[in-house]
Amino acid sequence: MNANARRRKIISRIAETLCAAAVVIALIPLALILFYVIKEGVGALNLAFFTQMPKPVGEPGGGMANAIVGTLILIGIAALFAVPIGCICGIHLAEYPVSKFSSVVRFAADVLNGVPSIVVGIFAYGLVVLPVKRFSAIAGGFALGLLMIPIVVRTTEELLRLVPPGLREGALALGATRTRAVFSVILPAALPGILTGILVALARVAGETAPLLFTAFNNRFFSTNIAQPIASLTVQVFTYAISPYEDWHRQAWAGAFLLVMIILSLSMLARFAVRGLEKMNRP
Amino acid sequence: MTITMDERRIPMTARTQEKPMTKSTRAKISVRNFEFYYGAAKVIHNISLDIPSEQVTALIGPSGCGKSTFLRSINRMNDIIPDARAEGSIEIDGKDVFGSGTDTVELRRRVGMVFQKSNPFPKSIFDNIAYGLRIGGMRNKRELHEVVEKSLVRAALWDEVKDRLQSSALSLSGGQQQRLCIARALAVNPDILLMDEPASALDPIATAKIEELIYELKDRYTIVIVTHNMQQAARVSDRTAFFMLGKLIEYGETKEIFMNPKEKMTEDYVTGRFG
Amino acid sequence: MSKSRRSSIDDRKFRIGTGVFASIVLLIVIGIGFELTRQSLLSIQKFGFAFWKGTTWDPVAGEFGALPFIWGTLYSAILALLLSTPIALGIAIYISELCPRMLRQPLTYLTELLAAIPSIVYGLWGVFVLVPIVRKLELATPDALKAIPLFKGPPLGVGMLAAALILAVMVIPFSSSVAREILKNVPAAQREAAYALGATRWEAIKVAMSYGKTGVIGAVMLGFGRALGETMAVTMVIGNSPQVSTSLYAPQYTMAAVIANEFTEAADELYLHALIEIGLLLFIITIGVNAISRLLIWSMKKRVTTRVSSAPLLEAEPA
């Protein structure tokens, strides 16, 4: 018995060590990626990067001003589209959680969440680009919005369900209709969390490239016309990265660094600023 | 061997300690100055008692008085809880379970435990009982079958399940599941069986079956049972320990504790004057 | 109008009003399937099933055989799964069962950071950092190994190996976080039962994993679904060459990658429809994989919530 127990203990220790090793192994690429992005990216950042347009092919210098603005415009359009649809859908699922319709919608949102972003891009292409035979920021924003919807739906539903039932009963007891109860009492109570969800969704789509390749396409020039193709950080980084020019590679790293910073800031904002909002809401 | 308590009202007299053991000359489990802390909170205060072998000892007392915590210390199940600390000693056959040479794996094989709510693994009846044997290294199919059968017989479950050993343990009723858990604990051949309110989640008929079983098992095992149900303690146990607020108030033969308690608190409790 | 009548009219308006928005989500999913089919009809009608058996992809000559893309997608995803699953499960076990309480939050945050890095950044890093490393590795392969088909091919750096490695890293946080949730929800009573029978810590963990195995499989499949649809990082390191090859060193092509690269170059409608047909298959496969995975996870959650655990909350065993 004793030899067996000793062997099992050794196996236990080895297994536990391997699990700890797994954590280390996973963190190595994380560290390497962040290291390179920071190392190469920070070095390539300069004022020109933020203020200038891309130079013609082969010429060194220039910047990604149009791409930065483009990304912001695109996620703005995406939010305009996804937030109302996602939130109200989430409200419906939270108010009628067990209906057959709700189960189907919930399943659909889950399915949409798993659809590869490039497929969503094809859909946006067919719906928005093809009919007018033109790439546009609207098409790109639409594609990104579609990707945002499942996240917003899920967060909204979960947070609305967390609101204490006493709040709703109180509102209804005071004579509020359901609409009023939901929109003036329950929704505001869940708002901080819902905002978090929206920011998280924005962070996710800010980094998307594939669906933009044939919706927003790209634009060498500065443009805020949403009916025209528009540059974006992600597509610009991609274009530069696969090009043969050293200077463009340098700028690609800078773009990647900026992208990671934007995404991290959005996540931080989601975490901390919203917590501040919550504190304000509480008496 | 005088043990002093800091509570003036509850002197633990030597007399209670030295009641003659009916079956063996030495205590199976010997507890000395045992104290237990959850973080900074002391939940068990300086208890000492001797638990005889091949008898049933019941631990009774109101909820939260430390009886389950004490029970779980005997097989060091409290090790799993963070911020838990024990002081003093619990000796089994003369060896302190908290001693440096103690192998918890071996300890828990020798001291089996049955929980308040039955917790069979989501496997077949056979695999549940064979679990302890398999991790102990038993591979031979015939041996496994023998021990599984023996354990089920001892747990008074064999006749009910002998034709469906491969079916899921979760398909059994609550009472059957609990007897399965008892069989599972018996399979690894322990000396001591700790039972933490084993029948509290069961209906009266299933409870009666469990009590019958305990009565049969005490021939071969030392049983320590925590129970809320005083009638159960009176029916089933040879000795009873009354706990309150983490202190051992009184300990002795069950008959004495219930008919002729020495402490007022004990009397109040067993006559139902308080919870 | 009575108050209750007014409120029931309002109720109905509310339900229908919000329901319209909810049905938009449903319509989107149906719409994607519909639109993809509509936009690939030319290719479906012209090639039928031969589309998926053909191995030659030569748009200029009008030959559209999509087998290399299916192969590349499945091969890369399966390899990624093989590489990432032990690590993802190890992380899940470590964080939920083994690590000191203080480390739990930071480690969880760090592994989730892996999921926050955009695909293009993985791709960029892949091209400039990973591929040179892989090339060096390939150059250093002993000749004896080079003979095996698994390692045949020129040491380019780009190829299936680089793609599998990057995909594995990208997939880890997905499988790991779901697996962690599953483990967290395994009732403490199960581990207690194992410990009480003399199990070692690892044996108790195995009991918990066995209890949660349906959900864990679902978690792993979720990662698989993610790997199937990954586009940018893969296309930047896989070499983009439509060939069916078992060699890790050979440049290959995936469904998502070919769409990304060639969509805007598709000169004629047939070409475009062929690409969209590939997108349609990708859509169907990922829906299938994700649906199965969600089903497994859901059935696991149902099993856990119908049992109530009365045991105290157990954490890592210190000794």
C-alpha cells in the first residue's frame, strides 16, 4: 500500500507542476507579442504618423492619420447600428425569458457570435456594396455592427436579469406601464453594465480586419465621407505588413501598437469608468 | 488526567472522561486539547475525549456548535479549507493524525466518511464502489467484483442492485444513494466510519434503514455519527457527546446522557427546552 | 379606458415593439445563409459537388477545385486543437483548482488578454517574428526526419506549422475560460467524496474533470470553431498556396484566407461566386461546430444546477 501511495503522490505533484507549466507556456507568446509590438511600435511612432496621410507606394514617410480617423468612424457607425438593435433585443429576451421565440432568438445570437467575421463581411458586401457597386464606410460599419450585436444582446439580457425584481414591482405598483417601468427604472439600473458590454464589443470590432477588406476597402486619402471607401488601422496595417517596403513594415508595427493601445484603453474604460458610474448611482 | 476548561460554568470533570470502556481497553480515537480556528475565529475550544472502538459514538448539539468541524478534523478533511488551523492532538490507535509522519491519503482510507447529502459519482454503481479500490491499485476484475459485492452486502444494498451494477448510481433513490456511499466508504476497508448527519436528507423509512445499518456495522467498525436528531442518537449510539458553541459540555454513555445528564445545559437540550 | 386595459395594450405594444428588434437578429442569421447561397448560385449550379473534390484552383483557367481549402482549414484547426487543448485545460485546472487565491484574478486577466489581441497583430507578429523562428527550426531539421512526409518540403518558414502554432495560441483563451467556468461549477461534494476515499489532489481533480467532461468537450469544440474561422493571422503565415499536403512545412491555404486574399481580385462573376460558395461552406461548418459545442455546454450546466451542494466551499489543498 505504501509504495502505491507514494507513486500516486509523485504523479499528483508532477501533474500539478505540468498545469502550472501550461500557464507559463501560454504566457510566453503573450509576452513576446506585447514585447515586439511595444518595441517596434513605439520606435516608429512619431508626429507624422498621427497627422499625415500615406505616401505613394515606395516613398518613405507619411502616416496613418486617415486610417486612425477611419477606424473611429467605422466603430461609430457600428455602434449606431448595433446598440439600438442589440439593446432592445436584449430587453425583449430579458422580459420574456422563457418564450419559444426568445429561445430561438437567443440561439440565433449565439450562432451569429460564432460566424467567422469574413463571412459577415461577405453578407455586408452582398447587402450594401453590391447594389450600389461601391465600397463604403457604411458597408464596413454595418459589417462591424453585425459582429457587435451578439455581444450587446447577451450583456444587456444578463444585466437586466440581474436587476433586483423589487425595482420592477415598485415601479409597477406606482402605476407605471411596462414600457415605462423598463425604460425609466430597470434599464437605467443596468446601464453601467450595459455600457461595459458596449465598450467591450467596440474593443472587439476595432481590431477586425477581414470584414473590412471588401466593404470599407481602403482609401489612400483622408475621407470622412461615409458613402466612400475609407481607410482603417487594421486594413492599413495588413496592407503595409504584406508589402515589400521596410518603411511600411515599420509603420505597420506603429499601427499595431496604436491598435493594441486603443483596444486596451477601451477595455480599461469599460472596467474602471463604468465602475465609477455605478458608484455614482448608488446612494 | 484532569482537563481544565476556561469556562467556569462547564467544568469538564475527570469522572466523565474515565467512564469504563465496554469493549476494549484502549480508546480507538483519543482527542486531547483539540482546538480549531477558521482564520482568527476559534470555533472549537479545548476539547478532549476518548472514543472507544467498535461502538457508535454520537455527537449532538445545536447547529453550528462545531460537531461537524470536529468530525471532519478526524480524517483531516478540513485541510482542504483555506485559513483553517487545528491545534492539539487527535490520536488514532496512538498515532496523532496531525503528526508529521501522517500520510493523509492513507489516513483517509482508514477513516471513511459519509456526508449529509449523498454524493455518488456520475458513474455506474459498480464504478462508484470500485473507485477507492482502483486508486489503491486493485486491478484484478475478480477481486474488484468480490469486494464490491461484499461492500454492498454490508451496506444492505446488494439485493436491491445486484442485477444492475452497471446502471448509473444517479438512478437510485436518495436512501439507496446514501447506502451506496456507505458501501463506497466500506470498500476500502476502513477501521473507522465518520458519518455527518447521514440520514437528515432522507424520509423516515430510508432513515430507519440507515439506522439499522449503523447498528449492524458497529460490530466491525468504530462509528462516529453527528446528528441533529436526538431520538436517533438515543436509538443508535452507545456513547454520546454533547457540544455547544464549540465546547464539549458532557460526554458519556448514551443512557446516562439522556436519562440522567449531569450538566444543566445537557438536560435542557435533551429535554427539548431549547433548540 | 381602465388602467388595466391600458396597461395590457401597452404590454402588447411593448412585446411586439421589442420583438421586432429581436426578430432582426433572427433575420440577420437567416439572411446570411440566404444571401450566401444566392451569391454563390452560379458556382453551385456549374460545378455541383465536383467543386469540393477538385484539387486545382486556377481561376484564370476557370478551374475551381476547393478541396485544398477544406483540407487546409481542417488540418490547421485540428493541429491547433492538438497543441492548444492540453495547455488550455492545464490553465483551467491551475486557475480553478491549484493556484493561490491571490493569483487567480491576475492570471485570469492575463489569459483573457490573449483573446483581446486582434488577429492582425497576431499576423504581424507571426510574419516578422514567428516565421523566421520557424524557418530556423525547419532548417535545423535533421535529415532523418526530413524523409517523413510530415516534415517534407522546403524550409520556407511560412506554412502549416506556423499557422498551427499561431492558431493554437489564439484559441487557448477561448477553450480555457469556458473550461474554467465548467470546473468552477462542479459541486464541491464530488471532490470531497474523492478526498474522503483517500484520493490525491490530482485524483480529485480527475474526478471533477470527469464530472464536467461533457462541458469540457464543449469548451474544446468552441476553440475548434474559432480556429476554423480565423482569417488574418492565418493568411499571413500559411503561405497561401492551394495544395493538399500533410507536410507541416508546406505552404497551404484555408477557406477564410482565400476569400480574404482573392475577393477583391475576382474579375468575373463566376470567380466571385466560387469564393462565396467557399464562404457558405465555412458558414455551415462553423454553425454546426458551434451548435454542438453550445449543446454540450448547456447540457452540462443543466446537470449541475439540478443538484444542490450542501458542502462548504472547497479551495486548493495546501498540504
